[in-house]
Amino acid sequence: MKADKIYLVGFMGAGKSTVARALGRRLGWKVEDIDERIESLEKRTIPTIFSQNGEPYFRAVERAVLNSLIPAHNIIVSTGGGTFADADNRSAMLATGAVAWLDLPFERIVARVPADGRRPLAQDRSRLELLFNSRQAAYSEAHVRIDASRPVDEVVEHLLAWIGY
């Protein structure tokens, strides 16, 4: 797949930010992390946004940040875990770039994501698993599924081959 924009989607802890930075270095492309942009724009952390304004507010800001990135070229966008779960976001990403799902088994997610409040939706493990399962159908609509349990350099090589570099 030829593309000048790559969206990395998948559940929290799948490695989207890490892979985006490594892929950006290899391609010489700009890397944007939606969660980091939200925190910069809002001048507060995501847990603070969730506690002060709730998830619907966060999702509205997330959509605005995503829409601001759509016109960009030669860019890798690391999305939040829920970004692609939203039907409007999903349609926009599928239409404007190459979408790669970094898939990681739930057991590996649990090992990577602490229940310490830094990720508001990860504090209750049983709810986290329900959320994980509920998002799988959306993620499966990505253009390609990549096994994110492999080392980062292997994931990057797979992505490079997929986009023809």
C-alpha cells in the first residue's frame, strides 16, 4: 500500500507511540501522537481531563486533534486506544491514509498497562477486558493487522514492507 500518512491504531499499551517514533526515524517523517497533542493543547494530563470533564469531552478534543492532522503529508499518527473505535474517526482515517492495527493479546496489555491512574480506563481490570473485547471489531477494519508482540524493529520492518519502502 502506497501512502504518505500512516495511522497506527490499537489498544492502549500496544506500542503505538514507540513504533511511531521508530518508524518516523526510518522514514524521516514527522510523528504526531494524538494523546500528547491533547495534553499539550489542554495543558493538563489525560487523567485530569477525564476526571474534570469526562470521557465525552476528551473524545471531542481527540476528534478535533485528529481532524487537524488529516491535511498533513509524510506523517505517522499514533492514535489513542479509542480513537479508531469512533465510527467517524475510523472513516476519516481509512479514507486519508494507511491504517495499521498493532494487535497485542490482552495478557500482554495487562502486563504493560499499570492500573495506577495514569490511564483512566485501565484502573478496573475486568472493565478493561470488556473494553478491549468491544474494540476488536473496529480495529479489524484497519487496512492491515500487525502482530505487536514482536520486537519494535520487526514491527517497523513489516510496516515498511507493507507501504512499499
